[in-house]
Amino acid sequence: MSALAQIIDLKTADVNTAEADTQQELTDGFHLVIDALKLNGVTTIYGVPGIPITDLGRMAQAEGMRVISFRHEQNAGNAAAIAGFLTKKPGVCLTVSAPGFLNGLTALANATTNCFPMILISGSSEREIVDLQQGDYEEMDQLAIAKPLCKAAFRVLHAADIGIAVARAIRAAVSGRPGGVYLDLPAKLLSQVIAAETGARSLVKVIDAAPAQLPAPSAIKRALDLLTKAKRPLIVLGKGAAYAQADDAIRALVEQSGIPYVPMSMAKGLLPDTHPLSAGAARSTALKDSDVVLLIGARLNWLLSHGKGKTWGEPGSKKFIQIDIEPREMDSNVEIVAPVVGDIGSCVQALLDAMGGRWPTPPSEWIDALKARREANIAKMAPRLAKNSSPMDFHGALGALRTVIRERPDAILVNEGANTLDLARGIIDMYQPRKRLDVGTWGVMGIGMGFAVAAAVETGKPVLAVEGDSAFGFSGMEVETICRYKLPVCIVVFNNNGIYRGTDVNPTGGEDVATTVFVADSRYDKMIEAFGGVGYNVTTPDELSRAVNEAMDSGKPTLINAVIDPAAGTESGNIGSLNPQSVVKKKK
Ligand code: ADP
Ligand code: MG
């Protein structure tokens, strides 16, 4: 008898009496969900247990899956989302109904926005009661609420449909532009019983979940006509390019064409930031002065100033070629003169094949101009990074961490905050693909510990999470999770006593501190000690560097409280312009 089937009390079971008489092998919704996920290669579930999915998690663990329980669903959801980004398979998050579902939904929406494949599976209450709004335990029409926030949303009412539902969820998550999928599992479904054989036959193994999408030869020709005639060509690599795992082809494209490139933040390391063709340190000049820009898996959204304005130089000075799997992305903000629709691996390979290695060399004035700018910027920054002051400023602290990553290029860097994010993105060079995980398209806070957990679980590599003190607070309780699973995660909290900085004062002179200020001189390192992890309190870049190296050598869960000058930050980091400030002074 299969481990999944069981003989149960047939009087309570939802099977016909003819089957009951023969006492045949049975299965139920719980087992079918687990079987369907396992059949499709899902090995890990991130979630928070509770009604009605407690047993689902328990049984998944019993069936050999890794089930990572979090303290809050949003963090479990973020873990699933980044697992999807790292593996090209949907990350799975499991939550309870209503409030747990809503907590997970933030992560699902964020995954969809970032094009990360993820499946949020939530238990739900009785359909009959929910639909009549009769006030069930955790009553909520979860399917309707999830729909506008993800790529697809499905509810399963019959155990025999679980196989198809899981297959559809997987396909929807990873095919085309990846994104989030919601799967609604009412409590009643989980305990629904059917014949084991019927159940086994109902499972679907998804073949070729994300089929290659080849670009049209005419689109390739149009793109190459433009690119090869450009005087100041530029490639912009986005996180879609990192996700695509077409690393060798992308490297070949850059190196064979000799075209400089700028990586978006999560595409850093696709080629090492120290590569001679990297224009990362000359980003502003590269964007402004280029004449033809090839976007690979990067959208012209706010992170690229929508492809216009002073970031991009004179109006009309630019022609865009865009490689993306989503046809509707073309012309989203400005005209795309050469759209190349298809998966990045196939599109980049098609460009390489069509050229057959006969790329013209880009004009040397362009290459030299970017090189000069890059060297000047790096030279200007160097003394600030080497400063060993106490209290630290951001540059001094990040200079130390930059060396750590240079010496440990296979470590995964998780990064969130305002100043901590903006400055780390520029200062810390990355050397390998998919090693930098950060706040992504929304610039959202709270991804830190969820990403750190999944990065460690999925890759087995050491993780360095560089967190602003405010950003850390959104997911900080997961230090217990990190300790519980003994993950090799080193968290560095850049503690400047507040949001942006810790020096604001209450304008009324009242007893409450200013709205952006935290408890002064907090010791975040004590938090992890409470759960058996290792804490450090450091005040200089030298101390920081020693502590991080010790932590990463030990592989133990570690939290380093890095004391940063409370006056060091700027309002909203690099995006202060998005934070409107009142100019109206009210008369007292
Ligand atoms: P960044 O923020 O780094 O600029 P974006 O999230 O804006 O990156 O852009 C990623 C883009 O990559 C999305 O438009 C998405 O459709 C696209 N994309 C994701 N995976 C693939 C793939 N395998 N092939 C082609 N395009 C992809
Ligand atoms: Mg702060």
C-alpha cells in the first residue's frame, strides 16, 4: 500500500458505498496536493502553519519535503518569491485563511511586479458560508481578492482536480513573463477522500513548463541593423536577464560585440562589475550619451526614468531595442524602435548566431569616454571607502563589506534600506550571477529576512544581509527562523538610530520623539543572542570586517549591530525627489 493512501473510516468519507464495501485504498486532498507538488519537482515549502493547513505542512515534511516555517506569512511569501527567482521554478508559500492569506498576498503581488514565479497556496473557509456572508471563521472571498494582484488565481473544489490545478498554477507562474499565482484550497477539499487510484491518475506532470519562445528572424535583423550602426551603443541588463540563466550567451554577446553594459541592481554580477566593458561606475554618462540602447530583461519603468528626461539626454537622441518575453512591454513608456520578443536565452543566441562573430568594433571615442568617466568616479570614491572612522559613515562601513564580497564572491548579498540600499548597490561589486537580491521593482522594505532564508535554503551558500535599521524591523523576528534552521546567514544592521537618519527632532518640543527616530543606541545584536545565534556590536569598519569574516567562516547565524553616525543619512536615499515635502508653513 502506498504511503499516501490510507484506509479510513468510510462512514465519514466522501466516497460512494460501492467503493466503501471493497475497503479499497484511499487518498485525500492533503495527500494529493503533496503528491502533485512532489511530482513536479517542488521540494521546499515556505509557510506559516495554522487552520486549515497545519496538517498539510506536517504531512509534506513527513513525505520528505523541506517545510520552512516562518513567524509571519509575508516573510514566507518573500522567501518563496526569491526562491522562484533563483531557481526558475515556482517558489511555494503556504498560509492559513483570511489574515494569513492577506499577509502572504503582499509578497505575491510583489513577486508578480518583479516577474518572479511563485505560488501562494492558502487554506480557506467554507464556500457555502463565505458566499452567503454568514460569518465563518476567518471568512473571506480570497479568490476574488487575489485575482487582480497576480497572474492567475484558481480555486479547487474537488480532490480529483488538484492535479490539474497544481499543473495550471505551475505553468501560469513560470511560462511567458513569470509571476505570482494564487491557489485557493478550501478546508473541506483537503479532507475530501477519493480512491487512491483515481487520485494517482488525476496527477499531472508538467512537461516543458516554460517553453522557449523564439524571436522572429526579422526582429533580429531589425535589431542588429540598428545596433551595429550605433556610434555610442549601450546594453542595459535587467533582472530578467539574471532570471533567464542565459549567463554564457549574455557574456558572449557583450564580449563579442564589445558594447559596454550597465547592470540594473539585481543583474549585477551577471558579468563581474570589474569587467572592462562594465559601465556601471559611469552609469549617468552611459545612459545620457548613448545613441542606441539594447535593453535585455529590463523595463523602462521608474528605475530607468521611464526612458526619458534628463537621465537620457536630449529628446530624440536615443533609439531603444528591447528584448523581453512580454510583447506588451514594448512601447510602454517610449517608442521601441526594434522590439525583440522572446525568451532572453533564445533572443541573445539569435543575435549571436546572426552575427557569426563578425561584430564591428564600437567607436573607440565612446569606449574611452566611458572608461575615463568610470576611472574618475572610482578614484573619487576610493578614499571615502577606506576611511576607518568611529562612528562609521555609510561609505566606510560599505568599503569594508565590499572587500568581504570581493573575497567571497559566491556569497549571496541581500540588501534593503534607504541609504544602506542606494550606497551598497553602487559600492559593493558583484562577481557572479544572481548573487545580489534586493528591494526590486517596488523598492519595497521588508524583503530582507525572507530573501535571506530562501537564499540559504535554495543555494546552500553563505548569505550576507545588509540591512538598514528600519528595513530590518519589517522582518526582524525571522532571526528566530534563521537560528531554528541553523542557516549560514550573517545580518549586518546599519544602525543610525532611525529612518534616513536618527537626528530629527519633534517640532513641538513634546515628549514623543520625531516620527523617523528609533530608540537611540539600540543593540540589535542582542536579538539574535536570544535565539542562540551570535551577536556583535561594532563601531569601526575594521571591527565590522573582522566580525563579518568570523561570522562567514563559522557559518553560524549572526547579527552584527553596526553603529553608523546618526547624522550620516540623507532623506529617502537616492530617491528623495519621490518624497514630496510641504512648502506651506502654517501660522501658529
Ligand atoms: P530591472 O528592475 O532589473 O530593470 P525588470 O523587472 O524591470 O528588471 O525587467 C525584467 C523584465 O524581464 C520583465 O519585463 C520580464 O518580462 C522580462 N523577463 C523575465 N524573464 C524573462 C525571460 N526568461 N526572457 C525574456 N524576458 C524575461
Ligand atoms: Mg536607519
